[in-house]
Amino acid sequence: MTLWSGRLGGGLADEMAAFTASLGFDRQLWQVDIQGSRAHVAGLRAAGLLSDAEAEALLAALGDVGAELDADTFVFLDSDEDIHTAVERRVTELIGSTGAKLHTGRSRNDQVATDLRLWTRHAIGTLVDAVLDLATTLHEAADRAGDAYLPGYTHLQRAQPVLLSHHLRAHAWALLRDAERLADADARADSSPLGAGALAGSSLPLDPTVAARALGFSTTFHNSIDAVSDRDFVAEVLFCAALCGVHLSRMGEELVLWTSAEFGFCELDDRYSTGSSMLPQKKNPDAAELARGKAGRLIGNLTGLLATLKGLPLAYNRDLQEDKEPLFDSVAQLRGALGALRGCYATATFNTEAMAVAADDDDGVAVDLAEWLVVRGTPFRDAHHAVGVLVAQAHERGIRLRDVVAAEDGFDDEALSLFERGGAVRRRTTPGGAGPLPGTFQRAALDAAIDAARSRASSLTRATAES
Ligand code: ARG
């Protein structure tokens, strides 16, 4: 029987039922659906629409249905179009006409919007934890890197030496922004739509703040149409996931490059590598590649939802059912990528000797040589040109830059000492720079930033746990 059998006869055609059903994916909303229904019962009771005995019976039945779903003993029927229908159907089976009061003053439109906000807020909490775990792992890998350095690249051409710790921490800062962005998204997801009804509120004396409080939302809606139509919170989380996915993709690409024989900067632990079914010698960085590959899917989920939303007239439209699969998918895929990359970084070995050899290329000192001239009064443009000419000579003659400099007037032993092994990275002394001196401050700043993000994250998790 359909929920609307009073108005429409005969039930749904099979292909219509199959096409419109969402149970296949929205059953993972069962916990938040029961949570939402419990809060709705509190609202109905506070409004005097349920007696205490009826409310207790409903709460007990919802508890029983939750236990069945938890134990996987819940029997779904073909007529259960979605999880919301299934839960209500079972409650009514258990307690009869009292169960039939559960949906008083409520529509699936405000119900599904509420459930999805609850689910999203919980997902944000778990994602922020996973993002911060990866940031912490990078921070720890940076500590283990000590004073190792490698070439920093621009245009994937060697540019200037940088500490490996500095490079690894660059990724951690991006992740901290991801965590912040997700927590910001939570602030906007933190509004309860329950009580908006189908779109216009109710004639019954329901106070939406009762359910909102019971669910841990700090606010409720000012406009019932907006409350049931708004999926900004889904789009925001999909954007946060897509951007974080882009960050992970860049890390993945870097690991792919660094583990190649051509770079030889990094070796992944066997547990985070795969072999080949044909080539016995292969050791492949599949986790890094998939972290890169998943970014396409995360971006697709975001653009797909935006395209779904763009033409919708107010208020609820069935198109909105398409919000869930991209959301569930992005959260699951991002969580997977965060965990796998965390394992890669926690167990990877960096070949710091190969990095140093690449970084000690004389050309990495070119700008220091120009700045050495600047300190002695040469305008930078002139110094840049003069050193550029020397670099060109070294390349033409196939000799080291230091040997060209040694033969040049105007450069003394002090200039030549710039080529000392590791000197170029030690000279990066400005705040936020790539050398050991600012590195100490950066380390402390990142420590503090991760701590602050963790305490913000723990209040997120608390908000969902209390609800
Ligand atoms: N499964 C639907 C969804 O996810 C539930 C809402 C259906 N509402 C309706 N008025 N047909 O959007």
C-alpha cells in the first residue's frame, strides 16, 4: 500500500516503483531517521498532540525498530519506497493506531531534509578527524625528516633546495584548511528543518525548536519553503570533499613521481604497494594513483549535484532525492583516500641521499649568487642578468657553475662558499621560508594549528553525539 492510497488507487506500476525507490541507498539513514522521529515525538508531545502514554509507546517502538535495523533482522517489504516509509510502516505494525500518529504535522520533505542534515553533520565530524589524522601524520613524517632537503620545483624544474620537512608540511597546511572548511560547513548545516512540513508549516501548534533542541541543532528555520528546498549544506560538503580530494590528488601525483626510478626519492612500504600480475619486478603506488583518480569522482559528485539543483522551482521536488548518492559516495571515498594516504606517509622511506644529490646541483645556488651581488650594491635586475650569463656559460661548456664563478672577476672565496653542500637551504631564513631557522617556528605553528583544529573538531563530534 502506498502512503497516498486514499487519493490514488492501485499502487505503483513495477517499473515506476523500481525507478523512484531510494531504499537501496537511503537505508543508511536509518539511525538519523529514528533520531529525527524521536525528536518529532517530543515536539508532538510538547504540543499536546500525543499523550504521555502514546509518546512512550512511539519511543519504545522506534527503539525496537532501531534494534531490528541494527541487528539486520528488519524485514523490508517491496512496498517500502524509502527508509522513512519503512520505519513508519514498521512502527505502525508494532503499535497500531498510535504508530499512525507519528507522521502528524510532518512531511517526508522536512523529515528527509532533517535526516540528511543529521547524517551530514556526523559525516563532517568523521571527515575532519580523518583529515587531521593525515595532517598529523605528515607533521610527524616532517619531524622524522630532520634536516634532509630536496630540490623544490616550479614548473617541475628544479628551482631551489627546500627542507623535506617544509615540503611535507606544505601538504599539512592545505589539509588544515580542509578541516576548517568542513567545520565552517557544519555551522550552516546546523539548522533544523523539522516543522516545515511539506513546505508551509502546519495548522497544528507545533514548535520546531523543541525537535531542533532534541537533535542538537542550535537553530531552526525562518522560512519553511527554504527549509525543505535547501541543499546548500550538501553542496558545501561536496565542495569541501572535492577540494580536499584535489589536495590528496596532488599528494598522490607527487608520490607517484617520487617513487619512480627517475626520481627515486621515496619508497612505499610493501603493505601500501601492489605488484604486477605479469611483471615480477613491479612495485606500484596504487594507493597514490587512486587518491589521484578519486578526485575526478569527487569533482563529478559536486558538479552533478549543482546541475540537479540549478533548475529546481521551489519548494521540494523529487529531483532532490538525487542529493544522497553523491554525498554518501564522496564521504566514503574521501575517507578511504585519507586513510590510505595516511598509511603511505606513515610507512614510506625517503631516500634523502638521492634528494640531496639532486638538490646540490649548482644551479640551485644561482639566486643566492645574485643576492650576494645585491648585498654588495648591484641592482637585482643587473645581478640576475649577470648570474644568468654565468649559468648559460656553465651549461654551454658542460661545467659546474662554481667553476665558472671561480674564474670570474668580482666573485671571491666568500661567493664560492655559497656552493657548500646544504648551504642554499640553510640560507632560507625568512619567516615561513624553507630553511631550518623558520622551520622551527613553522613546526610550533603547525602544532598549535592542529591542536586548535582538534579542539574545534571535538566540539563538532560532541554536537552530533549529544543529539
Ligand atoms: N525518498 C525521498 C527523498 O529522498 C523522500 C521524499 C519524498 N517526498 C515526496 N514528497 N515524494 O527525497
